Amino acid sequence: MMRATAIIPFKPKNPKSRLSCVLDEAEREAFAEAMLLDVVTAVKEADCQPVILGTELFDSELVQVTIKDVGLSDALNEYLTCAVTSVLIIMADLPLADETSIKRVLETKKDIAIVPGRGGGTNVILLKDPKRFHVDYYGGSFLKHIRIAEECGLSYEVIDSFRLHTDIDEKDDLVELLIHGTGKSRSFLEERGFRLTTENGRVGIERIGKS
Amino acid sequence: MMRATAIIPFKPKNPKSRLSCVLDEAEREAFAEAMLLDVVTAVKEADCQPVILGTELFDSELVQVTIKDVGLSDALNEYLTCAVTSVLIIMADLPLADETSIKRVLETKKDIAIVPGRGGGTNVILLKDPKRFHVDYYGGSFLKHIRIAEECGLSYEVIDSFRLHTDIDEKDDLVELLIHGTGKSRSFLEERGFRLTTENGRVGIERIGKS
């Protein structure tokens, strides 16, 4: 039994610009797709049907729906108004996502389950009755989504997971992936020479063999 | 029934130097103690007995054991060899800790439960049989503790909690406290004029009224 449709917003072209200091554009595109595949694997293991909501088509066998680069919230809200199953919206840059953490979201007894991202965003949100909610992803969306739930009279649960809280945006975030990752995006980094370092008691990251 | 003794390492003098850009020394000392009190409240709510392992005595009614500034791991290991109950070692800079997250640690079925900190540290570790384990907190301690558990033949569980994963070290971490905190350390920040800001879609922090 499918528990929910998992919508995964994804930007295939020139993604993750804050990683430009350690990965060139082609590498960032390959890395973003590796992270996406890790998320797809995790949602499938949690019995969800993944649907990629992409700004462009890209070469993949994954189910894809293409939207304009602008208007992620608008595109999602249009989808929500006609959704007939539970909808899980999960970001593509969460390579630490695993079956257990996603099932904790799916198993909520509330109308909505939400996982904040680091820095005030919304990394994952489960909507049991999507028609009754609308999303607003621009800036500090976690507190906005809590407020929208309250305004709509929907009960909610905040799921306490660092695996779903950790979005990969910057060089320091790669440390988390090398420590806690198990999938394709961790392998991607290792194959390209990324290693953990320890200096003055702090863990960092270095890249070996990159000219 | 007390579930465990909760050892909370604490540095009362000139703590949290990476917050010097936004808090002076006296403020950092007051803020560190507010965070400690939030952790003490949370461990008490989870039925643990808090014991502060401090580098100096400070003015408080909390149970205190004083050690030298050097040798946190040595001091802890000496304690572990003579411990007669389960021991929870929890850092003092985790003001998002709450009863629910700590109980998830305490309720593990394994010999050890561990919560990684951001950047490879160990924020919380539960030892059901403390005599059989030793800690090593210097640099990348999470992976070290996993290795020590394996070497000692102890089973372990990694607890997936962003509340216990989020240690407050830097200015950006204060964003998490203002979004998710509910205790004294959040109030401390608010009373001193700290507010969330949103610029270009990103959440940050500012301080109002500080000359």
C-alpha cells in the first residue's frame, strides 16, 4: 500500500551554487542528482510514490513533472488543490533521509507533520488532507507553515530528526554527509577525493588530488 | 525512580568564545548558565539526576563537582569506572533539549545510545553499564565513540534528534534557538534585543538597541 505521494522539488541546472568553492558546475549537477536519488530511495523504502517536480527535464527514468523555475509555492499549491492522496513534500538536498526518519513523519497522528530545516526552512511536510493547506516556501517557511496550520485549524506535529533537518547547502554541511551518509551522494564525494580532517579538535573537510 | 545520573560538563568562566561577536564576556557567562538551566530542566523532566561537572564553582544551587579545565575525558572516565547507575553525559549547550528527546535516548534497547552533534562531536551519550566504556571527546568524538563501542563489544543506537544535535556555538546557531527554543536561554536572547530577520529569503538574526 502506498502511504503518500512524495513530491520532490528539484533544480537540475546549476544547482547548489553555495558549493561552488569545492565543486564545479558539472560536479554540482551530478552531486545534486546523487542526493536526489538518495531521497528517492528513502521515500520508496518508506512506501511512498516519488514524483520529481523539476525546473527542467533531465536524463532519468524517474517520474517527472516540469514547472517554471519561478513559483515553487504556486506550483505546489496548484497540485495540492487536486491531490487525492496524502502528500509528502520533501526537499531533494536531504541525503541523510532514511526509511526510519521518513516513517516517523508518515506515522504522525496529527493532520500535518513537519520537519524544520537548519535556518528556518521546511525540509519535509506531510499533508494528510492536502486540499486544506497551502505552502509558502519563501524565507523562514517553518514558522509560516506552523501559522498556516493554526489558521486552517489543522493539528500538527514537529518531527525531531537531524537526518531530515540537515540540508546540504554549504561546504561545512558535507562533513555531516561524510559522517552520517550511506548512499550515492556520500560515494560521490569519496570518489572525488573528499575526506574528513581534524584540526585543533574540529572536524572539517578537504579534497585530495584535485588540481 | 531515577533513570540515570546526568553528567553535564560546564565551563562557567569565559564560555562560548565564538559568540564574542554578539555577546560580551559577562553576557556569555549569563547565557551559558541559562542554557545549562534549560538542560537541567529537561533532564529532570526525563527523571534523571543532574550533576554539573564544572571547571570552577559558580553561584548556583545545582549539584556541582569541580574538575580542572584540562582533561574532561580523563575526569569523566574516572567517574565512569566507579559509577553504579546508568550514566547520561549531556552537553550544557543544548537548550533545545526537551523531555521527549531525552526520553528517546533513555529508552534505547541497546547498551549505548548516542546523539551526534553538528560537526562530528558527541552531544549526548547514554551508558547503561558505564564501567565497560570510556569516552574520548577530543575532535570528531562521534565516530570515535562508535568505534570504542564496537571494540568493547557494546551494542549502540544513534538517536535521530535535531533538538539534541543542535549545539549553540556560533551566531547562526542562535537562529535555531529563537525558532525552536522555549526556555530561559531563548528568553535571555529576547530580553537583550535579539530578533529573527529575513533577507533575500534567508533567516538571520539581529540585535536591537545594543549600543
